[in-house]
Amino acid sequence: MVVTFSPSAEMRDAIRETLEPIALVSYLPELEEHERAGALTSAHAVITWFTGDELNGVAELTLLESVGLVQLLSAGVDRVPFDQLPRSVPVASNAGAYADQMAEHVLAMALALAKRLPQSHAAMARGEFDQQTMNRAIRGSVVGVLGFGGIGQACANLFSALGAHIHALNRSGETNAAVDWIGTLDDLDVVLPTADILVISLPLTRATRGLIGRRELALTKPAAILVNVARAVIVDEDALYEHLCRNPLFSAGIDAWWDEPREHAAFKPRRPFLDLPNVVGSPHNSGLTAGSFAEAARRAAENVARHLRGEPVQHLVDRSDYVALT
């Protein structure tokens, strides 16, 4: 069992407690250069971020041909180099690993926008004390959840507790979760005009890239709230910016950005979203809370343990959803 990155002490403990009773775990960065190939070739499973710098390009990716499972730490799969990874290798996402904290973030953004907190704060800073402009209640509103996996369902639970109605979309159009209505992406035009709050928690796939553009935004309610904690390019950047400018009652909570900087580089968005009074932004950190990486490592290790015990693996990826993304 090979881990391709250097985990924190808490992540290492989670992996060790879950896997070391049934597997020998090695950490690729701790191996000598001449040991890496042997470790990858003989591994029964690999846990990885696939950030682009964990493996030495195609040369090491091809060594994974006999690996029984590549398990991601991330829930998103769109950064996996499927064009270089041997086709025989199963890949599993870590879907739902960050769902609870991301749902809290979605709720926080939606509440801030529904209660007009950014606008009220700015007005008071200007010396205005506006008690005439009404804010909005969550109770009785319709929350459209695009993508009803772990994150979407966690969001639905929080909004339902506040008395909202849930209209959800997923791949099958079916769910055992408590919703008021559910459909597939083919029903997007049904959800958009009814949603007071629109939550985007979809994976980025061939089908969802550019899903929300000018036509779709034109179908939304004039005072709708859009919150995106998925991938930025699911929403057309220019279309959203222009819609926010033209429709000041419409608002957006943006956690995933189109031009995110690497490491500690400056954040320089192409469009000045953060200058708009009807936008709340965060630096793609909706899933990052104390202990979140350790919990993600534990869940990833548990899925690897299923594989090693010959049990069904969760969240296996259909490559056809991703191979043409780049």
C-alpha cells in the first residue's frame, strides 16, 4: 500500500490505524529514488491527491498498471490524468469526505446573502442605518440543489432544518433522502425558475462544464441566491458577472474560482467580483476545517481496506465522464 504524499501526523495516524493491521504502508516521498519504482509496481493500492507533483510524470504513472485501486484524497476527480493513467486501473473518489463542513459553508453564505449582511455592513460603514430594506427568510424558500451526493444531501439537511423546501437534481432522478422533488440534469430548466437559493455541488464532468450560462441565469428568479462550492467552470464566469451587475437583487456566494493562484501567489481574478455588493467570496476553503484532512484520510483508507478485504469499493469513477475534459 503506497501513499504518494507526505501526510500530517494526524493524517498518518488515521491511515495507520485503518490500514496497518492489514497492509504494509509506505510513503513515496520517504523512499530513495531507486526504491520508488518497486513500491509503485508492487502496490495493491495507492492513496494520492493527484496534485501533479506527487508522481514523476508518465514514467511513474505507467508503473501503476497492476495497482488494484487508486484512491483519491479529494472528492473531485477532474484533476486525475486519465489520459496517462493505465486504463485498467480503477479510480475511486473520496466523495462525501468534506460534505458536512462544506454544507455549513453553503448555509453561511446563503444566510449572509439572504440577510443582506454585506450590504448592511457597507451601508453602516457609510453612516447609513437602513431599517426599511427587508431581508429574507429561509423558512418557506425553495433550495435547488444541483448535485445530490454527499455535499448536496448535507446541504439539504441543514436547509430543511430551517424550514426550506428541497428541489434536487442528480444522475438518476431518484433518492432515499427526504426531498420535496427530485429530477435529473435534464430537468435543470424546471428547477432554475423555482429556486430561491441555488446550490451547486456537482462534480466537474464533461456534462457539467459550462452548465450554468447566460440562458440558465436568465431563467432564475430576479432575487435568487447562487452558491457554488463545486468547480468554478461549471458556471460561465462572464455570464455570472454580467448577471450580477445587471440584477442587483440577484446575489452569489463564490467559493470556487476560475483563476485560483498556486501556493501563496496573489489572487487576481479576471473579473472584479469582490467589488460587487451582492457577492460573498471565500478562497475555496469550504471543506477546510480543523481535522478535515485527517477525516478525509481515514475515509480514503477505509475504502482501500474494503478493496484489500475483497469487499465492494465505494465511489468508483466512470472514466467516460472525465476523459475529454482537457
